[in-house]
Amino acid sequence: MVLSKSEIEASLLEENKLIQDGKLKQDFSLDLSLRFSKLCEACRHGDLKLCQETITEGANINARDIFDYTPLILASLCGHFEVVQLLLESGALCERDTFQGERCLYNALNDRIRNLLLSYDYSKSTDPLQPFAAHITSLLARTHPQTSDILVTGAGTTFLLHKFVLSTRSPYFSKKLSNAPDTTTWKLPAAIPPQAFDIAIRYIYLGETPNDVGGGPGTGFSEEEVVEGLDKISRHLEIRRLWDDVLEAGDLRVARQRRIDEIERGRDQLEAWFEEKVIKHKVIIDTSRANDVKWDRNNGIFADVLLRADESTDDIETCKPAIEPRIQPQRNGPSHGIPVGPMAQASRSPSRTRKSTKSVLFPVHRAMLTRSEFFLTMFSSGFREAQDTEHLQIIPIDCSPEVLEIVIRFLYTEKVGFSLGVAIDVLFAADLLLIEKLKHKAAVVISTLGNGSMSRIPPRLAAAENGFPEEDDLDIYDVVRAGWLTRVPRLEEFGARYFAYRLEDYIDKDEFSDLVKESAARIKGRQETDTIELLDDIRYYLSERFRLRFEDAGLEDMMEEDAERAVQQYPAIDSKIYEEEAIDVSQVPRGHLTEAKMNQDVTIRTLDGEVAGDELEEEARNYQILLGKIDGLLDKLKLDA
């Protein structure tokens, strides 16, 4: 059906009115904030580290600047593949058959970026919170493992619900359960049709509002009665947004926008609950006394399990009297069964060298932990941790308290923000608990914050000698080994590229030799014809490094201008070789002088100390020197590759 001009204008006018009323968000809205400007600048220059930092700070990756450029368009146009990949993984939109989407594809600098944009699953970026919302909604139908703690009945219908979800999303339930946390049943008022309550509960559990509210012949209630019941229950539970969703259900675009907004709002509500109820009630206690904590099952924050993490054994000697925490569970009073503690009590005898490791206990809910396959299997089994006892089960997790808090926060809020210093520990914890999404996010943090300049052409090799050393915030050997142990190819590739761009700093170190031997040993039943994966990747990225250096130095332009003269002067060299990677460029013409060469006071030297005619010759020799060092290392280790 072809719309007339007047119909199109009326549609656009209505859309603009919805945007002005706040019912609809404008796609790719204009953003003039300083944070967004920093993100755009980072995308132009390929600064992967700054991109990750601004995204973590909350920059809108789907906004546009005053020139109508989005961060994704800028990164694609400027040819920064890693930045494009990071933006897509963070939720940047590139929808085909839209103006901005086609613009992004058309302006991609090369086919590699264009293919990445085309192959990326658009559904992952349109609603990044959908997996989180789907898990909350799935709790309504999940019967094994059983995680519900309140039973709602009405008109022959039974609902198995969760107090913490009801308290988080409904002000009515929040007040009711706060005053009576021991409540285990609730009867639906007779005037409320079960169909209306079912829609309300699905709304509370972040489900979609149906277009058809139900009712009619055979259901016991007419459609009008169900609609009236929805009005009543939304008022009773103080969730009037539900009634607005029902009224707006006819407009698909508005309904979709409202759902996205509601999921974000629900996530924010659950995050506030997490901070107020879980984090504020965590218990810090001596490790020797951690298993003595008794936490009543009927408690005011509705926790049904305790997760324990132990701190490291490195303690500082102290001259103060040792302090021993004392946990006093209270079954009555305002604490509602939540332990009060730790309460400090001085030891009778002070000690200078007393070492007292600490443990942290987090009161959590099995319903949220089952987002992890590890916990889902544990609670679905016949193991002790799955049994209901008078006091909450204490489950030890092999990680630090800081890392465990990051993991729990992700399970509750889908949010993740941590420093590079704990990224590898988070990676191992996510691998242990089978949380693939968190594992992927940890790998992204390591491969972006670990070296923000990697996506750009690095400074000349002599920069470090001139007093500008690069500061490394991570142990690259640990990163590579972590990639092997957790089966994350992204980290293996990152490590290889990291080494390639700094090979002269690592090639002669014993730690690097040990890593090469470990890489060779990963092939069981190794044969002479087998290669060493780490060195193969390093060779590849080494060729990329010097190819980019040649392009940066203007070799491509020089080839076009002086192609005939170069062939006449060096007949053995075919001009086609300049288009290939990993080539022998030791005979590059020296006629293209740089500023350094024109300055007679500056002497350009290669890695072995020899004088080079210009920067191009220097890079060509350095490339050959590094390849030779790799071969020398293989001979030293008596390895064939």
C-alpha cells in the first residue's frame, strides 16, 4: 500500500508529537555532551582504551554529533576495526534499510569492517537487556529448581512468586512484606479476575503486555471485566504504568518503546534493591568463624542462600589488640532474622603477628543465581547446597570478595564495571561459574584497557629510548595463559598482537621463551611438521605492524609517484610486491626522505645499532631482524615451526 503525501506528513507530525510528549524516543538523538564528544573523538582516532572508558561511564553510543555522525559511522569511516567491534558488542545499532544503517555500511573504509557490520546479529544490539528480562520472566514458569517463597491464590488459580521481585517492582508489596516478611501466602481479592492479575504479575516480572487481555466465553469473566480488573489491580499494587501500557498497546512502535523503557526501569529498581538489601547486609568475619554464621531462612531481605569468598592470606602486622567479630542472630525485632554483626570485641591478649584472614558472606537469592549454569545445576541436584535447612546454606566460591561482588552484581543488574587489575580474576570466576556473557565482557576489558593504542599505528621503536616508555598495566604472560585456560580466542589473539607490536622488548626474555615452549607443548603428540600457534600469530601481526608503518610513512603515495623510476633503478624488484603482506622490503628505495633524514643532526639506527639511510630502510631492517630473532629462538629451544 502506497501512502499519499498528506498521509506521510500526518504520520510524521504525529511521530514528532509523540517525541515531544516523551512517549517516543528519537532514534540517534543529538548529543552535545562532553562525554559523547570524547567518545566521538576516540572513534575518529581509534583510541580503544578511551572508547571503553567513555562507554563504561555511560556515553550514549547511539547518539549523533552536530555533523550527524554516530560513533559507529566514525569508527567505520576511519577504518578502526577493533573500535567498530567494541561498539557493536556494546549495543551500537546498524540496522539495514534505515538511513543511518545504510550510511554506516556505505562509508565503511574496507570490506573487513563492512562484512563485520553485515554479519553482526542485529537482535543483540537492539535490546541488550532482553536476556536479563527473559530470565526474570522465566521464573514464573520454572518449577525446578524451586525458588519461589510466596503463594498467591484466587478463583482456583495459583501463582508461585518471589518476595524480592514483588518488593522491588510494586510499592504495595514492598510495604506489605516489609511489615510482615514472614508472609508465605496471599489471597487475591474476589473482584479481581485471575486473567488481570496474571497480566499484572507478568508486568512485574518484566514480561510483555499482551494486546489481547483475555476474558470472554468459557473464562468466567467478560473482556470488560478483565479490563476493569486491570485498572483496579494496577491501582491496588501501585503500578499505574501497567494501565498506560494497556492503553498504548495498539501503537506497536510506542508499545515497543515503552517496553524498552520499562525493562531499563526494572533493571534500575533491581539494582537499587541489590545495593540496599544485598550489599549493605553483607557480613565480614574471620575466616575461621565464617561457617558458624547462622542466618534465619525467614529474613527481611528474603535471601535464601549465602555466598562466601575468602580474602588472601597476606596481612599486615599490627601492634593493636586483635579484634574478633561476633555474630548475633536475632529472630525477633526490626532485623527480621538478619544477623547483626560483625560486632567488634577485643581479644584478651594483644598480638604483634596475629594473622587473621577475613571472609565476606553475601545474602543472595537462588532465583538470580540460576542465571549461571553452575548454580542452576547445583540447585537442581540432590547435593547438600540444594536442600532447605533451618539456616541458610553457605556456599564457598573460589575467588576474592571483590570479584564475587562483581559477579553477583552482574547477575542482579546486567551491569559490569571493573578495573583492569581484577579483569583476569573476573574472567576465571566467570569461567568457573559458566557465565559466558560476563566472561566475554572480562575479555573485552582486558583486550581494550590492556593497551588502548594497539588499534592505532604505534610510535617509532626509538620512542622508548627518547624517554617516552609505554606504561603497561597488565602482565601479558598471564593474559595469554588465561586465554588458553579459559578457551577465549580473543585473548590469545590480543596477546600475540601485543607481543608483535613490542617484540623487541620481549624476544630475548626467558619468560617469553618459556611461553613459547608452553605453546608448543599444547599440541599433544607433537610432530616436526606442526607449527607453534603463538609464533604463527606473532608473525602475522608483525607483518601487519610493519605494513601499517609503511602506509603511515607514505610508501603508498611514493609508489604511485615514482613507480617507473623505482623499477628502472631496481629492476629485480617488481612493484607488485608492495601490495603484499610479510614481504622482503630490505631494498626499498631511499629517495623518499623524511624530516628525520633531512635533519643532518639526527642519525637513524636499527635495532642492532646499524645506521639506516631513512625511516623506511630502518623499518625494513628491523622487520628482518625480528624475524631472524624468532628463528634464533626456535633454534635455541630446538623447536621446529
